[in-house]
Amino acid sequence: MLIRNETAGDIPAISRLVTEAMLLLPQATGTEARIVERLRADGALSLSLVAEETGQVIGHLAASAARIGNQDGWALIGPLAVLPAWHRQGIGSALMAEALRRLRTTSRGAALVGDPAYYGRFGFRSFPGLFVPGCPPDVVQALPFDDSTPHGELIHHPAFGLDPQA
């Protein structure tokens, strides 16, 4: 398996993959592929990684700039998607490991909204006072790359369709 930056030729496969993978999640909105498309169109993707096996795109991870409270310099990871036929083979973990390796050189930390049981294995955790309006506090998580403690609203790109309060 190869983890690499997306290319223009990958874009249709990424959209199909993200849509197919997210349909399995109860919280899926059906807009996840459009989120990636809008981030790309707005030049807001700081990372767009694909996992490729024998020429097929089987996984994707997007990251974009974010702010927590008044702290700039955070990266928001999401969506992370793997084709259902390739689940439980370490593809999501490989994408996350590469993303975190790259983001450590450019960001103060990474944040996401997701399953604590899954993302906790990478070091993500919830913090008192870290929130996204309307989201349960345990799914709003961060992984600081230094000794900072994230506190405040996780502010993300408008592509995610949520309006920040601050």
C-alpha cells in the first residue's frame, strides 16, 4: 500500500470513496464528499492524502486549518474514509500516522470530531472546555504537539457547514 498526496486524477475516486465509506456511519449527513470538494476549491486543504493499492484509491484523509478559541495553528482532520471492503486492514491507521507525522512540522496540534475509542489510539482526547456547538463533548478531541491545553470552540472552515459562535 502506498500513502501519497492526492493528484487531480484521484478526485473522482476520492468523492466516491468518501460517500461510500460515510454511508456506514449513523451520523453521516451525505455531505462529506462535498466538504472535501469545497475545501479543495477554496484552497483550504492543508493535507489530502490517499491510500492506494494496485492503482486503486482505497482510503483518504483530509486536513484543513483550524483555530481553537484564540489559538491559531491547529489542523482539523476529517473526513478520514476507507472503502468498506478494506476496513480493519490498517489503512485508516496508516493514513492517520502519515498525517500526524506531516502535521507535526506545520501545526501546534491536530483536532477532530470522532469516535473516542478509535481516535484515542493515536493520542487524541477530549479536553474540558474544548467544544463544537451541538456535538457531544467526548467526540470533540485534540492532540497537542506541545504542552498547550486546547480550550475554547474548535473553529473550522465553513465547508463543514457549522457556523462558529466566536
